[in-house]
Amino acid sequence: MTDKEYAAVLYCKVFHVEDDGGNAYIQGIKNALGTMTERERIMLKARFRYGKTYAQIGKKFGVSKSTARSVILKAMCKLRHPYRSKLMSAAKLVNGRR
């Protein structure tokens, strides 16, 4: 999966929208992910880029399946926070604002 495809999948999952054809604001998503912990970034990538199950992710980090799920859900909530959602906003790309 390419970076563009991964960014589109993550954007769609965070905002509960249908696939936008890969037109998500990739740099904004990278900026938003940069504000999160390394553990959260790796778990999100494993789940949504590589399609790993919660059990597989938990095994890699030495935690239970439910703990891995909890960390990923918490990370998704963080991405929905207004500060991070502004970073990921595709409207900023259209308007040319930073």
C-alpha cells in the first residue's frame, strides 16, 4: 500500500467517510500523526496500512488484544480532535492556508 493509499484509508476511517479516491491531504495527515506517540503511530500503521489484527498487534507490543484495540481507538479519537483535524483538513489545501 502506498503512502497516498494509507493516508486516504486513515482519513476515511477517522472521519467516517466513504473512500475519497485517494484525494486526502497527505501532508496534513503526516503532520497530525507527528503529534502522536510512536506507539500510537506504529499501531495505527499496522492496523490500517498492513491490515494486522488486534491480536497480532498486541503480540508485537507484548500487550493483550483488548489493550491494542484500546490504544488504537484512543489514537483515532486523538485524530478527531479539532486541533489534529485542522491539520488533516483537505479544505486547507484548497484554500491554500497553513
